[in-house]
Amino acid sequence: MNEITQIRKLSLWIFFIPLIAINFCLLISQNYEFLEGTIFTVDQLGRSGFSIPYLDGSLSISRASRTFPQYLIFKPIMIITAILLYYYWNNNNRLVNKYKITAINYKFKTFGILSAVFLAIHSIFLGIKFDIQIYKLMRRVVLLLFIIFEIIAQGMLVYHFFKIKEKISGLINKKVLILKAILVSILATVAILSLPILLDKGNTHFKHALEWNYFVGVVTFYLLTRLFWKRTT
């Protein structure tokens, strides 16, 4: 089935491309001396010593990615990821319609596409300096909306697959479907439990570590999608 083939391809790209991008930006940030004296000299703000931010939260994804030359990698990759997300959610909507014998836009498609839009907006404006408090607030709101809509879309899609799992049993790995449900539940629970800490002005290192690990959790959903669908001919 064409939709399944496309979803399998898209999911692998959505997993690897942004994950490689943020870690490559981190690598540049920590090894800035290699670019010293070139046209790609790393901005002072984007420099850092060696650390493992997944564990110590020494810097944020934003700081590692929003300055020159890292944004030359981060921005286009995230915009490309947003485009891939659009096609991912669109293909899933068509697939569910086939098995439910319907012709509607399911809510998971709407939330999924909205998450892609907010990811693109966040990427475009990341690193642009406006000394306006409302701009800083809106940037955080846009990022938060991306995360919220993404988790809602993932949860709703998993729910619909549970409803039609008997119809698609020969095409899927049911154990992976359970793993996807567990992953989305963990992401939602962590988001809710972390909210009071995130709203507090302190706990900077915790917030940064959470940011890196949460990003990995969100894109892992797409790796599981690749494992979820069996190869079709």
C-alpha cells in the first residue's frame, strides 16, 4: 500500500534528520576552535565547553543552535522536518480513512499539521533579536504549542490504530503499537509533572536536560512508526 510505504520512509527521515542536526550543532558549539579564523567562526554566545547536556543540562538546544554558524544547519533542517511532518500526518489521515471507510480530516491530522507549522515558525524566528518582551514570550508560546499539538496528534493517532488494529493486523507489529502508546503516555505525564518546574524561574539545568531528552522522546515516536509498519510490496 502506497501510504504505508510513504509513512515508513517519512518516519525514518523525521527521526534521524532533526536528531543529527541538534547534535551536530552541539558538536560545533563544543569544538568551536576548529572553525576559528574561517568564515564560519562560531559566535561567542554559541560556544561552550565539553558537556553532556542530556545529563547535566549545561546548555539549551536553543543556545547550541541559534547563533552563527549553527543556525545555518538548524533552521533549514527544522523547516524540512516541518514539511515532512505535514506529509506524514496527511498520509496517516488517508490511511485511516481507507480502513474506516470514511473521507474526513481526523483531528490528529489537524493537530499534527499545526505542530509542523509551529515548528517552522519557531525555527524561522530563532536567533532573531528583538528587545521586546512580548516577542520573547511569543517565542516560548510557539515552542510550547508545537510540543502540545505534537503529543496530542501522536496520542490520537495511536488511539485510532488501536481501534482498527484487527483490520491491519497483518501489516503491523502489535507490540510496537503498545510501545508507542507507552511512549506517548510517558511524554504526556512528564510534560504535566514538569509544568510547575518549567514555570519557575530557577532550575535552569533541569530545564535544559529535560529539553534535550524530551526532544529525543518526541522523535522516537517516528522511529517506532518505522518499526510498527511491516514492509509492503
